[in-house]
Amino acid sequence: MRRSCFTLGLAVGGPIVALTLCSAGPARAQGPEAPAPALEPDAQIDISTTPEAEQASAQAAEGKAFAEAPPPRPRRKGLVLGSTVGVLGFTGSFGHVAPPAYWWQAQLGYEVLDWLMLFGEGELAFTQTSEAQDESQAFAFPIWGFGGGARATIHFSPRVAFFVQGQIDAISADVPHDALTILGFRNAESLSASFGARLGLEWYQIDRHMALCLQGGARDAPGFANVTTNELSIMWDAGLGVRYVF
């Protein structure tokens, strides 16, 4: 705001009276605004506190916590496929005919309860008559069988379990006609029943579906008894296996 002043002198009865008058003039136009100060060349912006950075940090922390979380409990109940490799041995008279055989077994079952499984199985073994015949007359032959049973499982911990199973099988030696008859084992050439039991330990892996097992069993196989004697013919087996739960 601009102000203008002037003085006026008046003579009133002798003395001069001075009167000063002031008037307001129009305001002076304002000049342009001062420019904002420029950033220094070496100035840096801290992005660690931006929303994007905070979100990325939260996601990284969440991923780390997930990676460090303990693995889920092993899955046990469901459709179970198992396979075992090992050895099948013979006692009694047949043990003096054939040495222990290479043995393979496959099993498919369903766990109707957490501790009870019903299953079917098949097996195949390879041996020879070298214990009873010399090298020129001995011959190799397979033994095959199939059957089923039930298994009960007891868990010592979430990853270690003990099982016991009972089974009924049909088993036979696949040989030319009368090849075992001349040695006194005519019934071994055709399917005959066997009754047995098996014990084992299972170790469940981090993969919820996998388990390793160590097992052994014995069975009464009357078809492999010598027909001229009244004896028990016991077969035994032992092996390492793997099982997968679907």
C-alpha cells in the first residue's frame, strides 16, 4: 500500500496552522515468487521407507518363515503301493535241494483305518537245485505266488512305526513236469496254500507319501514238504522295501 502526504498552512487569527494530509495510493504489484531451492547434486532419496519397500520386506519375511516351517506330518492313510527285494530261504528237506533264492515282492493295499490295512500281494523268486544235484544235472527255476492278508501298524513316533501282518498265499515252483517229483517234491510243482506272518519297521520320509521299511517273515508251505516224510516245510524271507501312499 502506497501513501501520499502533503502539508497545508492556514492562518487563523494570526498563527499559521499547518495541516498534514495523507492519502493511500494503489498497492504496488507483487513481484514473481522466488524459485524453490534446487537439490544438491549429491543428495539421495532414502527408498527403504517407501510403501513398496515395506511391502517387499514383509513378503520376504513371510517367505522365510514359510521356508523354515517344519515339514507336515507324514501321510499314512490311503491307497498303499509297496515293493520289497530280499532273500527267500527254505528249511527242512527242501533246504537241502535249493539254496536261498533272490526274492521280489509287490503289495497293494488300502488303509481302512489309521492302523489297519487290507492288502493283496504277489511274489517272485529264483533259485536252483544245486544243493541236491551236481552241476551237470542242476537246473534253475522260479517260484511264484500271490495272496492277501491284513496288517496292523503301531507308531512309536510320527516317522517311525512297527507293523505285524498275517497272510494266506498260494505258491508254486515253475519247473518242467516231474522235475521236482524225482527229488520227492511233487506237490511243489502245482499251486498250494501257505500261511505266514511278517514283522517290520517303517521309516516315513519328509515326502508325506514315502516310507522305507525293513521286514522279515516266515510261513508254513506244505507243498514244499517231502512227500515221503511227515515234516514241516518252513520258508523265511527278509528284505528292504519302499512304500508309497496315494
